[in-house]
Amino acid sequence: MGYTASMHASFLVVGAGLAGLTAAEQIAARLGKDCLVIDRRDHIGGNCHDMQDEHGVLVHPYGPHYFRTDSERVVNYLSRFTDWHPVRYRVQSCTKGRYWSFPVNLRTFEQLMGRECTEEEFRAWLDRERAPEDGPPANSEELMLRTAGKTLYRLFFAPYTLKQWGVPATELAPSVCGRIPIRTNRDDSYLKESFQALPQDGYAAMFRRMSSSPLIRILTSTSFEEVKKRITWDHLIYTGPLDAYFNYSLGRLPYRSLRFEREHFSADQLEERLPVSGKEGFWQPEMQVNYPDPAVPWTRIVELKHATGQQVEGSTVIREYPDAWTTEKEPYYPIPSGVSEQLAEAYRKLTKREKHVTFIGRLAQYRYLNMDQVVLQALECADALAGGRDNPA
Ligand code: FAD
Ligand code: UDP
């Protein structure tokens, strides 16, 4: 649908990602108001978008999106638009020429020692390896030296983090590496949350159902900058980059970008690969393999078919290359560091002065948020709007 010069919306939603679509769905359903949702990309769903590639394999083109949460409210809400395919997300790390059990657990320690070990042995070893506690950790390196200890930190975290972010772990908030659990038992689940599942029919189908209200109009391939002089609205829900909204008046916030490279393998090629993958019909042993080695240009390879359980011939993998961000590229990650946080906080103060504007989502908040946190934020924004406020208290 195109737009016309006279277009007016009760709510203009900038960004058709998870934040924007949740907000639009709620505004239509709870406030009974019309919403115009725009996105500069040619599809809805933002980074959570999924699609079948030319071989019919379901892929996540913007990096793997493993839905997980401890929030009952978020599960109940999204369950109105999708059934779930439960998944135990499993990852390995490939370094020094071999695959390692990951995240760090007793099996990883046994691989390091080259023999069977007990939890007690691993704990005693970690106690010797770990840096002592001395107040709260100032950065990701300090945190990992205290939790994983120096050998495991140097093997799995320091080089991967440098490659992923382009800065050392000493410059990143503890919460960055702190996302990854360290366990002394044999539990090798990548994530900690109690609910872990993918939408049964994929994210795209879930998003279509979320935006099916006649009160919601969607314009893709349309940027805010392009239409803001031609569309009027009563209230703006903004999910784009925080600094862009304010025309970079306080300076530019740093982002990290990515490049994705897709490769498909036929059933015959997978057959040949069996000695490496160990699993018929797959290219690698698990859904995701991380590559800390500096000589390898990608950070991870994702073979989503492990997680979706899709019955399809052949398989597709996506290699993920970290990339310096420039204005022509997608700002995939806000960079959580002391310096960026100060600037982001200054911008967040400016948002308080904006009347009838709500800033939600990963880019507008400049926070490294998971999907469930973004949904919760949008639900709380709808609570506030329903109570006559622009933003949650
Ligand atoms: P986005 O999905 O970024 O949507 C914002 C939308 O706004 C975009 O589509 C953009 O095109 C549009 N936009 C921006 N500016 C403008 C403008 N000026 N005009 C018009 N449109 C505009 N979370 C998990 O829970 N599990 C995972 O496994 C996971 N993996 C991830 C892997 C990667 C590589 C990345 C980058 C993120 C991952 N996330 C994961 C986080 C997840 O992507 C986010 O939590 C979620 O997508 C945030 O939704 P959003 O709507 O805030 O942002
Ligand atoms: N990390 C690491 N080694 C790994 C996996 C993760 O050093 O094998 C660090 C790295 O800094 C990464 C962060 O932990 O950016 C969070 O990892 P996660 O897999 O959660 O990243 P995301 O999926 O959000 O990109």
C-alpha cells in the first residue's frame, strides 16, 4: 500500500520489528485506535524475520533468533499468535582445530584434561584459575576471569569477544560476556531461561497474525525521514536508532554491524560431510558453532535445521561476519561500554522532553535487549498508554 499526502494516523509506529508490531497490536486491540506502521526494509519482523531460502530451508537471515524467556506474561501474549516448537538450543565452540562442548561445563573441562573428571575436580581447578572477587566487576574481562578463570577465558572468550565487537572485553560492560553461563555439571544448554521454543510456523507467520487487525496499516520500504513531513499523527511510537531521532545532536552512538553469508548443501554433499557432522542430513554437529580463533573471519556458523526440526532435503548454513558499522549498514548491536552508555543516557534524557512520543525496542533504547524484553517493554508501553501516559513510569 502506498501513502497519500493527506494520510493521518492516530498512532504512527516507526519500525515493524518485534517492538513496533507488539505495540501496534496492543494499541489496536486495547485502545481501539488505528496505527500506521512503517519500516524502511521490504518486510516486517525487523531482525527477527525468517523465510524459506530458494531450497525451501527455513533460515533466519539476520542471525539466529532463539526465543527464550522467564516471563509468563510474554509467553501468554505471544501464544495468542503462535503455537510453539520446543527447542533445547545447543552450541559448540570450534577452536584449536576441534569442537568443544559449550558453554563451559564439565564436558568442556574433560576435553581440556583429556580424561573423565568429577564436578569436585572441576570446581577445585576453577578455584585456582579464577581471579578473586574485589567489588563488582568493571568489565566483561574482569567478570570472566572471576567466573571462567584465565585458561577458559583466553580459549573461548577473549578472542571471540575481540572479533565480535572490534574492542577488547576490558572495554565492554560485564553483561556482554555475562550472558553466557559457566556450569560445573554436564548441562550444556546455551541459554538459562525456563521457556525456550521457536514459533511453530516461524516468526513471519506469527508477525502476520499479530498485524492482522483492520486498524493496522503497514508500509514497508518506507523510512521515517522520507514520510514525516507528509504524514500526520497524534502519537508516535519510535523504534529506530535513538541518536537518529535527535538528528545526532549530541554525537553518534556506536553500533556493531554484521555480514551474513549463506551456503546450501545438497543431500549428497551432506552425506560426504557425515564424518564431521556426525549427523545424517546436517553439515555441522549442532545448530550453532562459535569460532573464537582470530584467523577465522566469521564468529559463528548457524544451521537452523537442527533447531526447527524441518523435514527437508539438504541444509543451509549461515556464516556471520562481524563488521564495522557505517551509516549505510544495519546497526545490529548497540555497543555496551561506559562511553556509549554515557552518551545514550544523555539522549534518553532528551526523550523525556518529547510529548506524545514513546521510545521502545533495542535501537530506540540503545540497549542489548533480547526479544522477550522487547515484547515486555511494548506491553508495558501499552499499559501506560491505556492509563493515559506516554511511557511506563
Ligand atoms: P528491530 O528488529 O531492529 O526492528 C527495528 C525496525 O525499525 C527495523 O526493521 C528497521 O528497519 C526499522 N527502522 C529503523 N529506523 C527506521 C526509520 N528511520 N524508518 C523506518 N524504519 C526504521 N534476541 C533473542 O531473544 N534471541 C536471540 O537468539 C537473538 N539473536 C540475535 C541475533 C542477532 C544477530 C541480533 C542482531 C539480535 C538478536 N536478538 C536475539 C535480539 C533481537 O533481534 C531483538 O531483541 C529484537 O529484534 C528487537 O526488536 P526491535 O523491534 O526493537 O528492533
Ligand atoms: N561470547 C564469547 N564466546 C562465545 C560466545 C559468546 O566470548 O563463544 C561472548 C561475546 O562477547 C558475545 C557475548 O558473549 O558477544 C554474548 O554471546 P551471545 O551468544 O549471547 O551473543 P548474541 O547471540 O547476542 O550475538
